[in-house]
Amino acid sequence: MSSALARPADASHASAAERSRRGPFRPERLTPARARVQIQNLTRALRIVDSILAAALALWLARDGGLVAPLVGAAVLLVVLHGLEAYAFAHREPLIRHLLRVGAAIGASAIAVQAVALTPLARGEHVVARWLLTALPAFVALHATWWVLVRHGRRTGRLTPNIVLVGATTNAERLIAAALRTGEVNVLGVFDDRAARAPEAVLGVPVLGDTKALVDHRIMPFVDRVVIAVESTAQARVGQLVERLSELPNPVSMIVDVGGDADRDAALSHLADLSGAPTDARRATVKRIQDLAVAGVGLILAAPVMLGVALAVKLDSPGPIFFRQRRHGFNNETILIWKFRSMRHEMADARAARQISADDDRVTRVGKFIRRTSLDELPQLFNVLSGEMSIVGPRPHAIGMMTGDVESAKLVATYAHRHRMKPGVTGWAAIKGSRGAVDTPELVRQRVAYDVEYIERQSFWLDLYVILMTVPCLLGDKTAVR
């Protein structure tokens, strides 16, 4: 009886210890960095929806009267909402305070409507009462929804960036304290090479190990940025850290030393980028829209072809229609990609220990055709729709892929830099001739060089060019082993 009672108590203590180990910032669920939504993008979308609603209300009220006063009311409402920072969604702002901002904006718009209605320009329009009766409930309900949406996104980790700190220093304490006050970022952990002297936690944020542990830590696919918190005066140590962290796909920044009480709340803005692709929220949004459009249309057009390939694979050899393989995605995230099976099921090589070769005895008759035409890659359009892949990007390689007797990732120091962007169904390397197996160190280096070049140059127009060139390049290439 006593032992039975002890087990729940032990579990409770273990749960408390686990919560302590996770620290004060860990969200309920860790979201991969690729799935993070920047708050600026969300608020921009909310302002567009508000604008559409305000215009629709003005047009609806104009049915029984003039249009001038309702349009002025809509314009004033949107301007005052922005001026009162109703789209800022401060981290701990209660719902009632947010709705008071909305109410104040609606009140200001009603005054404007009434003022305009009294002028000769409005020709006696009297819509202020109807404006209040429609705009007030509509915008209060809409902004209550926005507030709940933002709160849920922050609680689940989709709206707040995740960072880890390198160095259990005073700068680290300052940044963590500022983050606790503002909720601007989640600090998931601290890493410090001086393990013997480092504390177990910094202001509740756990110290998870040294920089060697950081490079391979399972938390890294969920981290948006690595921040070096070592004082900049320690130049030798900073240089060593930058060199060691350069192999990561995650962007690396450094805290610029700040001092004095006036800088406490500004500590989060004192970051200098050291490596990694700069974040461009607008470019990422455009790329995602392009991916959804191309993948959606592609699936519709390719549906008959995919059905035919699926039937041919099933009739050609025993085994499943699809082949699934774990590969590296954005920020070294492990993703499961889909292909039509092109090899004999019993000889499938999920870890790519042996890369494809000419006249490979593992490839079926149908497999040779669909590999040569790249039809085996069509199911990856579903990976694009799910957000794990992009239409254009570095091709995803199998985790642990071997080049000869050496793991391919160990042949190039900057290999992980190709994971600074989502992997693609096609890519710059593909249209430049780097397709199929990379079975020599030189081919691995060439592939990585093309991938890094693409990441540095990526744009909507470059992606469109790669998409248009993919089919002629693939069909015109008779030499690549695929």
C-alpha cells in the first residue's frame, strides 16, 4: 500500500523536476523553425482583413444613404486602430484592454461620421447610429478573435522566436531578464564550454551542455537563432566560438555589450549578425505563396500521371507503391519525404549507404523510367503543401548518406549551410547539372557550392527561372545517373 502511494508522489516530483529542467520559456509544444509565423506577417494580414471589413460595412451602409460619411468613418477607424497600437498585441495585454483600444477607435470613427454628416458634402447623411450598431459588434468580435489567435500562437510556440545562448554570462542574464519582461523571444537553453564552472541554470533557463553538445542537440531544429553572450572583449574566445558554430545552419548572432539601467529593456535589440542567411519575412511569405500555388496546380495536372505511375509500380514488382525516407530539412529538421518506389522492396536502402549507380541491380524496370524522368519525385508535392519542402531549394539528402566510406556531411565544412533553406523538389544545382548521386568528394563539394549560391541569391524570379528550366534540363540530360 505504501509503495503504491509512493509512486504517484515520485512521478509528481519527476514532473516538477522536468518542468524545472525545461525552464520558464519552453512552450507547450516545440514547433520547427520552418513553421514559425512572424508576428509582423500575422498583424499585416489582420490589418488587411480589418480594411476589407471596414470597406464592406461602409458600402453596406451606403445602400440607404450617401457613401461619403461611411467611407470617412472606415478610414478614421483604421487609422486610429493603428495609432492606438491595436495590432501590437503586447505579450501580456489582457483582452479587456485590447478591446478598449478597439472601442476608442470606433468612438473616434463615429465622431468623424457625425461631423461629416453635418457638412454639405455629405448631403444630409445620417448614418452614425447605424455605423455604431454595425461597426462596434463586428470589430469587437473580430479583434477578440485576433487576440485569442495570437495568444494561442504564442502559447504553442508558433509566434515567438526560439533562441539558445552560448555563454552563462552577465550578458546572458541581461537578455533572459529582458525576455522574461517582454515575451519577445523564448530562451530555450544555455550552452557553455566551461562546464565545471557553469551553473545549472541562468535565471531558471537550464544549461544544456557545451558547444559540442549544442551542434548535435535535438533541440536545434526548433531554434531560430544562436546568440553568443560572451563579452566582446574576449576576442580569442569569441573567434573560437564563431568558428565552431559556423557549421550550424542556424543563424548566429552576438550580443553587443550594453550597460546601465537604461539599456535593460533594449538588450534584445543589441544583436549583431555573425553568420546565416538574413531573415526576410516578406521574401519567405512570397516563396510560401509561390510553393502553394505551384504545388496545388501541379498536383491537379499531374494527378492522371501519378495514378498511372502508381499502377505501373504496383504491377511491376511486389511491395508498396511509395518509398519513404528520412532526410534533413530546414535547420537540420528530420522530415519524411515521399517518392514512388523505384527499387525492389527487399533491397531498399533507407539510409543511402549505397548511392545509385549505372545499371543498379536494385532498380526495377518501371523504376528506371520514373527515375530517368524524375516522375518518382512527384509525391514530394505533398511535402511542399505540408510546409516541409519548397518547390525550389537544395535537394534533401538522406540522413547519414555515404560517399564511398565517408559520410557525405563530413566532406565539406559548410555542408549544413544547405539546410538554411527548405529543401526543394528541384533546385539550382539540378539545372546546373548536379543531379543524382554524389559519389565522390568533388561532387559533394560542387553540390554544396551550388546550394549555398542559390540560398544567397534566392528570389521569386530566380525560383520561377529554375521551375521553367527544370523539365528541359532533366529531359535533355542523358549522362546523370538517377
